[in-house]
Amino acid sequence: MNQGEALALAQKKLGKLDKEEDMKNIEPLIRALEYMPLAIVQATAYILQKAPRYSVQQYLEKFQQSDRKKATLLDYEGGQLRRDREAKNSIIITWQISFDHIRQTRPSAADLLSLMSFCDRQGIPESLLRASDEKEEVASEPGRQQHGPALDVFDSDKESTDDESQSNSSEDDQFENDISALRDYSFISINEDRETFEMHNLVQLATRRWLEAKGQQEKWKSEFIYRLNAQLPNGEYENWEICRSLLPHTIAAAAQRPKDELPLIEWTSILYKAAWYLGEIGEGPEAQVMAENAMKYRIKIFGREHNKSLDVIEMLGSVKMLRGRWEVAEKLFVEVMKTRRTQLGADHPSTLTSMANLASTFRNQGRWKDAEELEVQVIETRKMKLGVDHPSMLTSMANLASTFRNQGRWKDAEELFVQVMEMSKTKLGVDHPSMLTSMANLALTFISQGQWKDAEELLVQVMERSKMKLGVDHPNTLTSMANLASTFWNQGRWKDAEELEVQVIEMSKTKLGVEHPSTLASMNNLAYTWYCLGRVSEAIEMMQICIRNQQDKLGSDHSYTRSSVSTLDNWTQKASK
């Protein structure tokens, strides 16, 4: 900001000044503030708060005194703030002048700012700031098919005493007054939704550095982590909206590992739930980082065989599955299954979840008989222990049906998928991701039986709903697009198939990676389409690339690799004639 702009900003903020002396001192003030907008806003806010018994000259003197005497904050950790090209001395000093005043006149507002400094600077929810500071023992996270720890909720029908009402009113007033104080000093702003707040990144930085210098950083970092963990639900579909809104703060928390054990345990819980949500929305790499960090510190605290550690090891296995790392996932699931079988018994729900997850890795590796054996055990035990209507039964039935389909038992698969789809529609609703998966699975069974039109009708619905509910580049959406392209291909609609397959490959490369099994399957499909369109040399080149990656990723003996090699041999022989 140049001198003229800075002067205009200061005059606008201060309004019409009564004293000619103040008018004269505005220019020296903005020069001392290095023409930085945030520093000018903070300084003028402070002056106005103390007017009319406070002048621009008094603030300038205080600022110059601070510049001489309060360099310790700037020099903390070898001048880290000073080295930040944005963190000008003027901002830090104006911040400290205002913060010192708030600490003296309204300590609760200073505490609120301390808490907010650890959040992401944007979209700080009121609910996080108002949360109770009571620390409760967090229940063990369940497997991916159960619900997480329940939180107390406000019972609107409960009668409250006059004392309670007065107390709540007093707390509301205090909170609103604290917010007003922070706004008046331009430390925070209120967003248009009136329920979330923002802070300038330099205000956050200055606040955290002050807390660090005063030995209070761990206290407020832990407070932030306790509150966020209490607010953050598990990654089930019903919680996605809350998880999405809290994700920036979850990411902020992930970068702020606490030192003490109790908040560290809570921190791992945040990472576990973040990995769950990120995995569900198809963000595999981010989910893996969260799961690996949670696992590292849980094992360090509890040991590898503790239930909390097993939960997050299993979560990491699920993320590895999402990323197509079948063998790594298998090792993790085998470890968890064996430990839970020993600790809890073969028919415990958590053990059954581990068995079901292991069966999924077998299925993705083409080990159909191994998958079927485990899936039958799981479905029979769940039916006996939990009942046929238990939600986990839907997953078991769908997994077994997928295995039947891959074994060529299409009628058995179709019968099971129809049951799963009808039950999902009743229990979950037509737009639930599990319902969409059921529809997609049934469509695949139709494809296997050559019922192209029936498959197309279902897959168009799945694709459109997936785009709307999950996003265009979610792995499930990409799968539905690839399957729809397959129905086009089998109907001789090769240009339609090509258009979809090219989209799928590009998004799969970005979202999943070039070597992900789903990306390789898409490359294989596009090669087939090009061959049918007479683009033989391009088809052969694409298939060669696909085979190299399949051999590296899946192995030469995998059924998909063998199929691709056989196809390429056939094409090259025909091309050489």
C-alpha cells in the first residue's frame, strides 16, 4: 500500500478528528506502521476504543516504545517472525499493544483468541468455540462398519432451573462480548453466515508465538484438540457435511501434534476420524498420511495389540485397499484378524469385520475361492449373532454376491444383489453411497449376462447420482462411468465408449495415480475401444503400457495381466499378417 492509500485508510477508520494535533500525527503513524493495512486497522481500532481520552500521538509514542522494548517477541526462535517477509514489525507491535490491553481489560476474550489461533484461519465455527471444556474419556473407535463414540446432546424437553437459565444467559453474554471485543480490535471478522469467524494469518502467527514465548502454547493447543475431537464425528455418510466443514481445522490439528500423552491420544482420534472421512470421499493419499500418523503414535502409547491400535491399523488397511495396494492391505488385515480372534473370539463383530476386510483383498487379487470361504463364514456368523436385518449383513451379502459374479455364478449373484438393493433402498435411501454401490453391482451382473440395456439403465442412474452426491472424480463415480462405457462398447457404440473412457483415464491418473488397478483397467478398456475403431497401432501401444504397469503392480500371474497379454499377442499376430 502506498502512502496515499495508507493515509486514506487511516483517515477513514478514524473518522473526523477533533484535534489538529491528531491530524498532524497520522502521517508519522502510518509511516511507523510501514503502510501495512492490517497494522493500520489494528492501530486505529485501538485508538477508537480508548477515544476521546486517547490520541494518535499517545499511540505513536506507545508504538515507538514497543518497538524498542518489545523486540523479544520478534526475536523469539532466532527471529522467525522477523524473517517472514509478510510479518512486518509494525503488525506484530500493533498486535501486541492491542493484545496486552485486551488481556488486562477482558481476559476471557484473550483466551478466546488464544484458542482460535490454533484453528484454520477461515471458517472457524461458533460451535467449536462454545464447546464445553470438560475432558471426557473418548471411547475406542469402532471398525468402519460400526458407529463412533456418542456425544451428549442437548435435550430440548428437559426443564431447566432458573439458576441454569441465568447461567446460560450469562455465558451467552460473555461469549458475545468477547467476540465484540475481538472484532473491535480487528483481530477477527464474522462471516456472512453469522456462525463462523475468520482471522488474519499474521494475527494467528503472532498469537501463537506469544503463547509459545509465555509457555502457554501446549495448554491452548491441547484445548483446541479436545474441543475439535468432541465435535468431529466418524466418517459415515450421514456425517459428511459436518466432516467437510471441520476438515480445514482437522488438517490444522494434524500439523500440531501435542507433547502430553492425554491430548496426544485425542489427537490420534482426530487423525483416525479424518482418515475415515477422507477415505470415504476418495482422497486416498491424504487419508493414508492421517492413518499412518495415528497408527505410529497409538502403537507408541498403547502397544501394537491394543484395541485402539488395531482400529487404526485396520483403517490403514482400508486406505491401502482404496489405493490398490492389495498385498499390503492383506498383511494388515491378517494381523488385525488374528489378534482380534485371540483377544475377542472368532464370532465377535470386530473379528468378523476384519475377516470381511481380508476377504475383500482376496477378491481384488482374483482369489475367488479364498474370498468366498471367508465371506460365507462372515455372513453365517453375522446372521446368527446380529440378525438378518443388521446393517453389516448388507455389506456381507454384497461382498459374497461380488465373489459369485467373478466366479461366473451370475444368477446367484443377481439374486443376492437384488436383495441387497431392495434392503438398502428401505434402510438407507436411494441416494446413499451403499445404495448406489448395490445398483452398480447389479448392473455389473447384467453386463456379465449380456443384458446391456438393463445395465445401461442402472448405470446412467448411478453415474448421475454419484456425480451429485460424491463428486465427479470420486473413485465410485469413475467406476460407474467406466462400467457405463463398457455397456456402450458391448453395444457397438465405440465413439460413446471412447468419450467416457478418455475422461475416466485422465481423472483416474490425477485422483488415483497411473499405476492404480482402476486406472490400468481403464487403459485396457480404451485400448479395446481403439482397436474396434480401427486405431490398431494406438491400441497396441496403449495395451503395452498397460501390461508393463500391470506386471509391476499386480504381477504376471494375475488374471487381469494374463488377459491383457493374451489380447496383445492376438492383436500383434493379426497386425503382422
